[in-house]
Amino acid sequence: MGPWSAGPYHTGYYALLPVVELLCDEPTRWDLTYIILNRLRTLRQAVDDFLDDNDQRAIFHLKLEPVEWQILQDLEVVLEAPHAIQQSMSSESTPVLSCTIPAFERLVKKWKDLAQRFAHLAPFVAIGLTWTDKYHDRMNHTGAYGVAMFVDPAIRMSWMNDNWDMVRVNKARDYILELVRLFTLIKVQL
């Protein structure tokens, strides 16, 4: 933490703010929007005081109104769920692919709960859910995720049994059994 002085044009108060920089967007980090919003809101007092300074009259019009800060906070709340999921999926100590569907379905559940609890966030969540539906469809067209969960000793079929309807569990089980059968046939022929 470091002191922030409002400067000679203000009341002269000091506030303790974290010593951090504003961030620039990077296309390689998809959760960076959340981090940027969080950082900007952390530095709100310093940003507002900077734009209020007489030396910044040329850019004063860029100062955010309180309602705009509230919208940024709402976006940050919505983006917090995928950020947390992304962070958990970045762990090198876990077999990442086997955790993909459970993490993805946690995200969908968190977003649906958020939209139900806070109706004003529902439009933002709806945009995210549109994308999750597309990805969910893609994941359903490959058995790789189910196989990865099955071969993970910590998961096997237990997560599927606890979280999916029987039709989906049976489909995954049948796919895995068919792969094992094919692998056995290939191995015998070698």
C-alpha cells in the first residue's frame, strides 16, 4: 500500500491505495477483462482525483459517473465466476481435461443462480450463457471429456452419476465401453 495524494487542487487528504498499475488487455488471457475491471475499481479514487485535477481539463469528460462505476462493478461480479473457474483450471497439479466439464457446469450453475438472485445482472449473464450453450454443444459432440473423467482415479464415473441424468450417464458409459472394446481388439491384432 502506498499513499495517494489528491494534489494541490483538492483537500489535501491522503488515502492508502495498493501500489499497482492499470493493465492493458492481452488476447492470450481471456479472464483479463475481470482483472482489469477489478484493478480499475481498486484505483477508482485515484482515477477520479486524477481526472478532477485542473491539469487534466482536456480529458475530464472521460471521468466515469457513479452509475457507470456501478455498471463496471456489476460486470466484475458477472465475470468473477469464469475467472474463478479459469484459475482453478490453470492448476498444473490437476488433470485439467478431466475437470473441464465439472468446472464448466459449475460456471453455468453460478451464472444462473446469479441471474436469479440479481435480476439486474440477468442481461449480462444471458450473453455469457449464450456462449456456454455453444461450447456445451461442442463438448457433447466429443467423448474426450467423458473419457478423461473416467480415467482420472479421483473422478471415474462418480461425478457423472452424481450430476447427470441417467440418459447422459449411460451414453458416456456406452462410449467408454466401446472405446475399451475397440482398444482390446486393436491390441489383440498387434
